[in-house]
Amino acid sequence: MQDLAALESEPHYRISELAARWKLGRETLRKLFQNEPGVVKIRLGKKKTNTTYTIPLSVAQRTHSAAEPGLSGPYYKI
């Protein structure tokens, strides 16, 4: 696993930001990232619907390339 200091220093994205860039639904991305190591989950209250995900750049790149290895172009880049 990556060093914690390295994860803290890189940019983080919200689900909605990646959904807009990758042209995918927020629920699809939430399911894709919910068990991914390195993703920060902030739960506000007892309901899971109030969970905010922040995804480090390296995790987003790793997950995106593993999920869709053939995608390229300006819409799919981070």
C-alpha cells in the first residue's frame, strides 16, 4: 500500500467530479470505489447516503485503467 504522506499530498477528487469527467453515473462510481484501498470515506450521521468519498489521483488512475483498459481521449483522462 502507498505511503500515507504520499496519498495526503496528491490531489483528491469527489465522486461527482470523476462522474463528470468520465461520463459515468455517480452511483456506478460509488460502487466502483466503495471497497478500493486508499479511498477516504467520511460518513455524516448514521445513514450510508450521507457518506462523502474523496479519491486520491493515484487510486482514480489505477481503478480507471483496471476497469476500462481500452478507454482513451480527453473525456477519460484525469
